[in-house]
Amino acid sequence: MGIDGMLLDIRNYVHAKYAPPGKLWENKIYDSIDIKENDKLLDVGCGNASFWERHYAELPAGVELTLLDKRNTVSKDFIEKQNVKFVCDDICNMTYSSEFNVILAKDMLYLVDDFDTCVVKISNALSTSGRLYGTCYSVNHMMEIYQALDKIGIPSVHQNQYLQFNLENIKEKLGKHFSFIGIYPQEDSLIIKNINDALLFIMSYIADREQHEGVQQELWIYLKKVFCRQKAMVINRKMCFFIAKDIIKNRV
């Protein structure tokens, strides 16, 4: 789980700059999480926790925020804030029992090695009335990236990442563990009007071993044709925010 910080910065920059006008997807996610005063909140697969750094000041009084990720990339300054704790570990090693009111699994459940074990660990960690919030994507999310790479004969390490858990199978996958699943899809498009930004964005989806000048040149030639034809690179996003609660699986 996780992604190189520089690549993540490129993607965040493009999404923020070229998403449709209005509230950013990240802000919609935060606003959709029902966080009450004194809640205990766990973010599994938190990455560098930049999401919470940006929203920390908005948290209700008394909230205890626990961050968990197997990579230690959270800033020391943030960990030292009041009521913030970081645990460097794999989600499948969690031993929490009925401890958290809210768990967030943002952009990570489709990446875990053992999906069902991971979700059982989450359900064990939730209180009886606890809620799991998260995001996932359609198998057709941003297909234009993979079509571009296919044109130049380069595979993407990310093309099949949504097959395990996605908008199309979310009820089947989570339905074994929770009796209530609320699904809130959003579809829109990134209209990338700068060819350099489009190049960097697509290159961020290429494996390290393919990151060389020849590939960049081929992609540049392809993008020049796209921009000559339609003045922008249009990438369609098919995203989903979900809520799961009312645990039905026996705790282990």
C-alpha cells in the first residue's frame, strides 16, 4: 500500500487544478464523514496523512485521531499535535476491539493483499454503532490514461488495481461484513489544458523500470496529437464514497 510522495504530489496537483469548478472531491469526502465530539477515529492506510493535516482544525472537540500505515511518512510535527497518534503497521496486524466510532479507509481497500481479513480487522476495531467510511473507483475510472499508455505500448502498474474492490462489486464485497452499505458515486472529468501537466500526470502511472526518456518522448508525441485535435486531455473520473455499518460478521 502507498505511493511515492512525489507522484502523489503530481496527481494531487492535477486533480486540484483541473477538476470541475466547485468543492474538491477531498473536501466532499471530509464533509461526508459524520464525526462527533469525543469520537475515536482511525484512518487505516493514511499515507502521509496530508488529508488530516488539511482538515485537523475542523475536527470537533475531543476527537482522538489514530493514523495507521505500514510506511512511516507522516510528519513529526503532525504526530505531536494534541490527540493525534501514529501507528506504523500493516492493517492485517491490527488487534483493536470495539475501540473506534469512525474508521476511514480512503483509497486503499483495493490495494490490500487479503481483502476479507482486512475488513474483518476493521469490523473488529469498530464499536457496535461504529461506521466505516471509504472511497473506491469504477473499473473504468480514468481509462484514458491506460488507453494513452496502450498507444505507446507501455503497461501501467495501476491498470488492474481496481479489480479487487470497486464501484461495481462494493455491495458484494462489503455485504458479507455489514448489513448497511450506502454508496454515493460521482462522475466528472479532468480537462487538462497544459500538455506538460498531462505528460507528468500520465507518467506518474508508469512503473519505475519504464520511466526513461524514450517513453517520455513517445508519450509527448501522442499527447501533441491529442492537444492538436481537441486542445486538452480529457480524463473521465468515476469515483465513489461509501458508508458501511451494522456489522454482521462474527468478531474474531
